Amino acid sequence: MHASMTELDELQEMRENIRRSLEALELCWSCQRVCECEQDLVDDAAPVWLCRECREKLHANAPPEPGALLWPSPR
């Protein structure tokens, strides 16, 4: 069976999309899963790759910044 030029172009585009997606994957420093990650700082140390879930946990458990109000100010 012979593929048309359009089919060959589509296959090549699919292959490039797959390569680009694979290159976007990293190993999460915290949970050790291979997934899309973003760089973040843990304990103000060197940057690490963290997945979305681990980043949310990190920032939810982070102590407040110095000078930050713990309670909303009364109006």
C-alpha cells in the first residue's frame, strides 16, 4: 500500500509532536513520577523539578513569608 504525500506529512507531524511531548517530561524530585514538571525551589535551595501535585503540596505547607499577616486585617 502506498501512502500519499499528505499521509506521510501527517505521520511526520505526529512523530514530531510525540518527540516534543516526550522531551517535556521530567522526573519529579518529590514523588519520583515521570510527568510534566516545573522548576521550583525547595527550602530556598537549588531548583528542582516538581509535578503540579507536589508543587501544590509544597506551597500549601509553606510557612508564611516574614511580615505576612496571618489573619485578614479588620476593615
